[in-house]
Amino acid sequence: MEEEVEKAVFAYLRKKGFRLTEIALQEEQTRLSSDASSLSRSESDAAKYYDGYGKLRSWAYNSLDSYRHELLRVLYPVFIHCFMDLVAQGHMQEARTFFQTFREDHEMMHLRDLQKLEGILSPSHLEEMELARLWRQNKVKIRLCQYSYELLVQYLHKTQSLAMLGVINEHINFEVYPGQPASMSDDSEAVSLIGASQDLAREINQKELHWGLLEDSVEERMEKTLSESDKTEVDGNKEADTEDNNKKKTDGNKHSTAVNNKKKKDKVVGATGKTIRSESSMVSVPPRVKPELTLPQFPPEVEQSILEDLRNRVQLNSLALPSVSFYTFLNTHNGLNCSTISHDGSLVAGGFSDSSVKIWDMAKIGQPGRASNPQGENGSMQGMHSLASDEAKRPYSLLQGHSGPVYSVSFSPFADFLLSSSSDNTIRLWSTRLNANLVSYKGHNFPVWDAQFSPMGHYFATASHDRTARLWSVERIQPLRVMAGHLSDVDCVQWHPNCNYIATGSSDKTVRLWDVQTGNCARLFIGHRSMVLSLAISPDGRFMASGDEDGTIMLWDLSTGRSVSPIIGHSSCVWTLAFSCEGTLLASGSADCMVKLWDITSSMKALKTDDSKSGPASRLRLLKALPTKSTPVYTLRFSRRNLLFAAGALSAGS
């Protein structure tokens, strides 16, 4: 019927001589027919992605149990690239349907990435979104055993699924290894993005790194003093033994014999303790390096305090775990953002959403407040009387000055100063003796998420939403170095024990180590699957631990840039990490209301035995899990005597 109408129309146009109209109508008819064919072809292309992925998914889930967990690794990158290919070709409705149909398979491991990718609503978003660009510009490396790889190749040849074959060939590299498939616990390491970022990391991590401790450091001098005092004590014991022997020979007194035997027993015990100490110190003997910054000298009374702490330090290991002192903030009503504890545990500070900072002195907790009466009895002093009385009744010191929520607080090494950083883009230095603000540092253009004093004081480092970390001196209001390179927020910062390097963790899922002298990146660590929230560096300066939003803890060897022991340590965000003083234990605190203690010594030994291998070493061994009632753990710190301090805010409604 339609063809007859078309013929009649063309016959009428020829009869009337409307030649141009006839040509225009023919061109329009040709265009419509080509559009219809291309539309049907594009619909067919979109269906190929849907059908091809659906069949690949069914095949992987129905494969042999021994190989299923390896074959399932292929699904997530194929799913992401199928979705992005559909978007790039303009099939937005088909892309949304595809995404919603299959997203449930990947929500457990990749929920945050899926939530970001869900915001892609047009082809232009593929270029604008950082995560999408990362996927499209880099390939994925997947580790499969030889037989799993052969099964996948046979499936692709058998089904002739060109769409799936194209995605896999273009976006995935396979690392095939002989033997049986790896355990399911290795899945976190088996899939990784490679490309520009991996090449950059490989190039950066080849640089020489001086990870040792400072030469002629305070602790080294103190240890020499202790060893000399131990030697003097041993010599004194020898003289005492000689005198006792002489007395025994001359007097023949049984009592003196008993005393002599007791002294010998004490001497044996002392020798045993010394042996244990030497064995723990033999785990790693770090090299000595020179400082790149001009570091301050500790006054004699401070060095004496350090010496006293070293004398009384408890040696920790997998059999001798630390005592834990936990400080709980009550009635904070979700207003507490951060907390920190001084080295000796005497002071605890918190940063709050109402822009205030509060400091508690543990020695004064529970004591009745005493108002200091100002001089004068006239009426004009009545308001001051009332104000002084209110301040005296408070169990804490209130520090006000920020104009936005406070996101980090950090004590100086001997708690005479406190740093705080805020969403008002500033860092403030407070005197804990005067309870007053001394300096406001301005340099960042966006909120400052973290600020940390160096181990020697005087210098501090900051991390910000502006994607930079900065190095500061307390006596200068402008930063000394600006460290730029992260692709997203710098969320946390940590000093290396020798003060020559600063570590940063970022929302771009990487950790970087920066040289304070040049401001250049000295190490780039790639492996986390979510934003990095916490960092800690071992006392010998060789190992670094990092915790992320998903609860994963990774241990890195700074000397090689390799990952040592990745593990799913918690069921929620890892907010804080801390090494024991001798580096044998790692403590982690999380939003899951748990403090966990991990054995680091076993990982170090495994690393030494597996140095020639490229694969990861054995995983961190959990020594003990310490649950709180319902208190997320905000901060952890080992004292110089190896007592573990922890703090957190009791959850609302508990």
C-alpha cells in the first residue's frame, strides 16, 4: 500500500514538472531508510554487550569449584568496560539497564566505585570523571593459573562472542602462572590497574631511599648511656660477688652463702632479660643517616625524661602483649571529629564540629574545680568572678579560634604545644600551658584534613582537600615545601622517624613518600581499593602500614616499594594505626569498634626469607582483637614505655 502511494506521488511530480521536489523526496527517503538500518544495527550492538556479558557471567558462576574464584575475577573489569562502551556509543538507556541488571554481583567489593560510575549520564562524563578516565586509559592485570586461562580462551573461541572478545583483548592483560589456582584470600592482589600510574610507580620506586634512623639521635645516645650503666651495674655485681666470696672464706657463714646464691640467681635473671632485649633488637639494625632539616636540640631535662622512659620500657612480642588504656568521650553527640593523646598519656585533646578544641588533663579528672578569685571586691568584678568560676568547673581547657569544624589535632613531642586543622583552611598552634592560640597558619586553599608534628617537634606537615601536602616550621607563617602529585584529596600525613620523609595517603587510593629537602615524590605505593585514611611508620623506618576506608591494612617495605602483607583487617574504616616502640607489633583501630594487635616480626622474617621472590610475603598474623562496647576507635599511640593508649567517642544511643 505504501509503495503504491509513493509511486503515485512520484508520477504526479513528474507530470507537473516538479523535478527538484522529486529529487529532494528521493534523498529524504534514502536517509530515512539508512537511519532505520543503522538504528536496528546499533540496537543489535547494544544487545551483544548484554547477551555476551550475561553468558560469560553464567559460564563463570557454573565453572568448576577449583577455578571459579579465578574466573570470576574477569567479570568486574568486563562489566565496567561494557557499561562505558555502551555510554560512549550513545546507548544511554541500554547502558542504564545493563548497569542496574548486573551491579549487584560487584557491590560487596566495589560499592564506592559503582556509586561514582552510576553518575555517568552522558558520553562527556567519561572524560570528566577521574575514575572513568582511569579505567579507559589503563589496562587491568589479572592473575590466572594456566588451566583457568585455557578454560577462558576455549569459552571465548567456542561462543564467538565478538563483543566480549573485543573488551578482553583491548582492556585486560593476563598474568598466567603454572600450577594450581591461588587461594581465594589472594583475590585482592590478583586484579590491578596497570598503565601510566604503574609505570610511574615503577620509575619512582627505583630511586634510592635513605630509610634508616638519624645518626647521633637522642634515643641512640640514651641507649649508649643505658648500656654503659648496665656495664657499670654488672661490674658492681662482680665486685659484690668477690666481696661475698671473701667473706664466705673468712667467716664460713651459711647465711652469706645463701645471699651469694641469691645474687647469682639475680644475675642469671638479668642476663636472660638482656638476651631477650638483644634478640628483639636483632630483628633489624637500621642504617644511620644524616638529617636534611635543621633539627632542634632537646634540653637536658627532656633527655633525662627520655632516658627514664627507656629504662622502664616493656619489651613486647607475640607472647607479651601491651597493656591498653582506653579513653572514651561521652555525650559528644556526634560532634567529635578527631582526637589525639600525648606521648605519656597525660593529656587528651579533641577537635569538634562546633570549631572548638578541648584538652583534658588526666591528672585533674575527677578533682573538684576550684575557682581562682580575682583581686577586688567591687561590683565591676562580678562578671569576671562568674567567668572564672565557670572555667574552673570545666574538666577540660576550651580553645576557641577556628571558624569551622576541626578535623585533626596533634601534640608536640612533649605536649607543650598543640596543632589543630580545620575546614576554615587554616592550621592553628596552641600553647597547652597558656591555653592560648599562638599562630594561625594560612596557605591551603581548601579544608585541611590532617596536621602532624614531626618526631623532633618544630616542623609539622599538613594534608588538604586541595590535593597537596605542605611542610611548615612553627616559626614561619608560610609553608617551606608544597608537595603536589596526588589526584584527589590528601587525607592523612605521617612523618618518617628520621624526619627526612613525609608519607601521605589520599582519596586517589595511593600512598606517597616525599623527600622534605626537594619536595619530590620518593615512593609511590599502589594497591588500595578505597581512600587511604591512616598511616604509621615502624620505629626503624623501614616499614609503613596504611589503612583504608574498606578496612584493608597494607604493610609496605619502603626500601623496595613492595607490598608485604595486605589483609582485610577490619569490617569498616581503619582510622588509626600505631607501631610498638621496637616495631614488633602493629595496633589498628577502626569504626567497627575494635582495636586489633598484629604480629609484625613474622612478616619481617618472611620478607627476609622471600627476598628473592617477587610474590607477596605471608600475611599479618592477628594476635588479639579487643572489642569496645560501642566506641569507634579514633586514635592509637604507644608511649615510650610501650603502654598502648586509645581514644574514641561513645556512639549516640549507646
